[in-house]
Amino acid sequence: NAGVTQTPKFRILKIGQSMTLQCTQDMNHNYMYWYRQDPGMGLKLIYYSVGAGITDKGEVPNGYNVSRSTTEDFPLRLELAAPSQTSVYFCASSLGQGGSPLHFGNGTRLTVT
Amino acid sequence: QQQVKQSPQSLIVQKGGISIINCAYENTAFDYFPWYQQFPGKGPALLIAIRPDVSEKKEGRFTISFNKSAKQFSLHIMDSQPGDSATYFCAASYQGGSEKLVFGKGTKLTVNP
């Protein structure tokens, strides 16, 4: 099993550009998540999904959109990129049951200039 | 606002020493307390977790101590090794829900040889 795979690993965007961060998992997990990690700030939940066709906002959803058309894929869309969106983005998945661990991908480092 | 406060922000320990990272929480509804370990360039991975019905959980050199009355929990790494050098995140959630996981800001541990 590859686990959680994120692409691309690195990306530089200009202000106002848009892009989609890809995330796919092969563990048949119902729950998927997008976090952003900023230095010294921990992990902040952007959006999450409890199953195909269902998404919900996390703590910091502004400027982002998600969709979940299949169990495997959970892309994160950035519209009109801003410097404040410079961060490392992590996708994760889990069984969603109480206490089930989050399985993280290796992240996408995004710079908006 | 639900918060988990983690300290210290960084920690340097000599090989063979004990590393201690502390976390405090406010929401008494929290009922699941995991610790995640993150190596550079990788996503976080679950290290060890505890529920409030026990005061201590040990897995190898890693121990979680939990003080429900003080609303505090801590990670102890015994016989710290250079390979333990990583960033550690405490977290908490209620109703066991992974989507409601709140992370601390992280502690960067360096173990000198």
C-alpha cells in the first residue's frame, strides 16, 4: 500500500493564480482531511470529509475549496492565491472511528509570491 | 476556543537523557489524547495515545502521563536517542472524533550524540 500520496511536492505560485493540490489514498478510509502547517503554529484543519460526496469546513477554510467524488481522492483547490497561503499542506486519512489514527501524506510545500 | 497548549517549543537533550514535553488543555470534554511524531520532510505519524481512564501508558521508551484533575498530559522519552530527533505534537479530541482533533503547536526535539 502506498498510503496517502500528495502531489506536487513543491509549488511556487504568483499572487492571484489558482491551483489544485492532489491527494489520494489506497487504504479505503472514509475520512480524509486537509491541514496546513506553519512554523511554530502546529497543524490547522482546513477541510475534512467523512465520505464521498460529503465535505465540511475546518478551522481555517477561507480561500480554499474541496470536493470528494470518490473514496480515494480529496483534492484541495486554491483560488486567487495570496501570500498568506504560503504553507506546507498535509492531506490525511483515517477510518474515522474513535481513536483511529490519522495517516498523513508527506506534504506539499507551497510558496505564493 | 478549544486549545491545547504545548511546551517547550524546542528541547535539546543529550543522548541517553530523558525528554519531557508537556501539554495542557481546557475543554473537559476531551477524551482522546494522541501524540504525533514528525521527521523533517515527512508527515506526522501517530506515536502513542491515551484516554483519560488511565493515568499512564507506556510503549517502549515512550510514556504518556495523564493528570485529569490538572488537565495536563506529558510525553516522556526515556534513554533519548539521536534518531528521536523530530517534532512532536500533542493533540486532543472529544467524542473520539478524528475530525475534531486539536493539535498543539509542536516541540522540536534535538538529541545530541
